[in-house]
Amino acid sequence: MQPKRSLLKRVRRRLRPLFVRPLLAAATATLPYLYVAYMWLVWRTSRIEDRGYAGAPALRDRHDGLVALLWHEEVFSVPWSYRGMRPHTLANLGDSGDMITRLLELCGYVVFRGGSSRRRSRQRETVLVEMIRHMKTTPRVVYGVTVDGSHGPYHAMKPGGLLIAHKCRKPVVLVRTWAKRNWRLPTWDRMAVPLPFNRIRQYVIGPHHVPENAADPAVFESFRKRLEQDLERLAQQSLDWSR
């Protein structure tokens, strides 16, 4: 019985690329355009309420760049809702990352490719260095970082975005785009998909400046915890509004 199971596993492993790769190629070619069409409909039929977003370009220009932090649960709306800022962000190296990169670029993003939080840690460290170097040498860069992505834990802020802000001496803003009515997906982050004919609020809170002595791990960790709590409060505020 065991040899038969082993044979079936080998056959499935060999056949899987024959089906998966064409499907991924088709998804990469079509889904970004379907996303843009859907989000255009959502924005066109909804009332967009500003809660600090309109001031973000002036804030970016004043400080010659920003690092924007957000939770992963709103990542569906991110490519469309922040497209006016022409942000920079990170996508993974896998096949799904190709589709996400295409979608982001279609919305005007500059995309860096890196590993997931579970694998290829050296490549993630490399891309972080590249992002820091890019911000130091390029004017008015805005980085958008989902600080609990891409595998969680839910609403636990990872330090990468703050490290970029510290190394580049740029301020941090906390951002949130949230709809009154969402379809929540059964994913680890309960990703929110905004529905058409809606009310949508765009929050930008800040700037928050990384302490000058943040090279001290205790100071950096204290700052990280404070912003984690502030971002959690912002999320709760938007959830209370949408109920």
C-alpha cells in the first residue's frame, strides 16, 4: 500500500505544474484588470470621506518622504485607495507575487520584490537594504507597509517599516481606508473587500517621528509598541464607525 501512495504522490507532483502554471499565467493577465474595474465601480458609487488623507501629499513634500503603516486586513483596497500618492511597496517572490506586482504597477505603484515572512529571510533582508538605499537617494518616496503581513500574527506590528523610517530619518504616518460595508474573507487577517454603494473613510494620522536614540533597542521597542497601540486604536475606531 505504501509504494502505491508514494507513486501517486510523485505523479501528482509532476502533473501539478502542468495545470497550476497556466492558471497562474491566466490570473496574472486578467485579474489585475478585473480588480481595477471593480474598485473603479466601488469608488464611483461610494461617498469618500477624508480623515487626513488630503494632507498627505503636503506632508510628504515637507519631509521629502514618508513611511505609511497599515494593517494587512485592508490590503484589498490598498492598491486603488492610495494610488494618487504613487507609493512604493513590497510584494513576495512567489507566483502569486507576480500577479500582485502586476496589479500594483497597474495602479501606479513602485514594487520591490522580497520573500515572505516565513521563507527566504536573506532575500527579505536584502530587499530591506534596497528599499532604504532607494529612499535615501530618491526624492519624495512614500513607502506603504502592511506591518502584520503577510502571514500575521494578526495586528502584531513587525519592525521593518519603522526600521526604514529610522535609517532614512523619515516620519511615520498611520493609515487606514475603511468602508461602512465590507465582505470579510475567511483568511487569517479576515481581509476586507469593500462593496459598491458605500461610505469609505480614508484616515492618515501623524506624523510620528522615530526617536533620535532609537538605535537603542529598548527605545526602538518602546516606540514600536506605542505605534502598534495607536494603529490598533485607529482600527477599532473605524470598526466602531462601520457597525
